[in-house]
Amino acid sequence: MASNQQRQTNPMLVPGRRLPKQRRSKETVRLIMEATIDLIEAEGFASLTMQKISETAGINVAAVYSYFPNKHQVVSELNNQLVQERHVIREKDFDRIVQQDVHWADAYAESLRGLARMLDDQRGYAVLTRAMYASPPLWELHRKNQELVEQRMMHFLDKVDPDYAKGNKVRAKVLASVIASVLELSQTEKDVDAGKMLDELVKLVRNYLKSR
């Protein structure tokens, strides 16, 4: 259990509040999430406050605090929702890749186009990424999420390429890091051609997976 001193220095350790169960409560949380994304897009994470969230959402600040103890945990919950959504979809992608007749490396590399489209559709992905870079506690959460991606990638590689002589742990870490970096760059940098970057990523991953 976290001490009072730890809670003061790490806002992620502050105990959370009640979970939304009724339809009205879930709608309140949705409004809080939408307002948070709007504010980070407009002003950045550093300027985000619980008072601003309540004003933008049109909700009493006490109601905001009844669900989240601080802005870090609002962003954390937003991130968790997006990560879980991506996890479910990517697991289905992995299952389809295993069943396809084409070489699994080709199928996996091409599946990154679907991942990129999913990130485009996930409102808040880019701004949440920037928020995590701006906050050490949130960056730690981002790092743990990346470790889960690496584990899932290793499990997939063990299934499709179990005889890879060099082992799949390092290969999974390299792939997860490169893919995340390129896709984050294409989402957050306005001066890059996202389509060309995606083409290069697909080519790079395909060649890497086929190299022995």
C-alpha cells in the first residue's frame, strides 16, 4: 500500500473514487473524458486542471472529483480505454494472420496499415501521447503499456516463428519500439507525410521479419 508521502509525489497512487454503474454516471464520465481531450488539444497537459475539466464538461467540479482524484488519473483512464480497445482488435488481427495462406511476415507488415487507421480513429491518441511525455508518472504508465505490447508481440512470434534461432524476446522488443515510435511520429508531427512513413514502416518490418 502506498504511503502518504508516495501519494503526494505520485498522483497515480492517490486512491480512486467510485466507478460509474448507472447510465447517467457513465454519461458523466464520458463528458469528463471528452472535455479532457478538448483541453489537452487546445492548451496542453500542463495547463489542464480539474476545474477546467468541470467547466468544459458542464459538470460541477465536485462531481468530477467524485470519479477521479486528479487530472493524471483522468488521463490514465482515457489511456486505458484506448489501449484495451487496441488490444482486442490486434488480437483478432493476430488470429487472422495465423490463418492466412500468405507468408505471416507479409500479413503482419500489412496489418500495420489497419493499426494506423485505428489510431487515426481513436480520438485522443495523439494528445494523450504528448501528455505522457510531459508527466513522469504518466510516462511510467506508457512504459508499462509498451511492455505489454512487447509481451503480446513475443507470444505472436513464438506462434508463427517458433524456430527462430536468436529467440523472439529481443525481436519483439525491437518491433514494438520501432512500430510505436514511427506511428506516434506520424500522428503527432504535422510536417511529415504520414502515408509515406507508413509505407516505409511496412517495408521495414516486412524485411526485418524475413531476415534470418
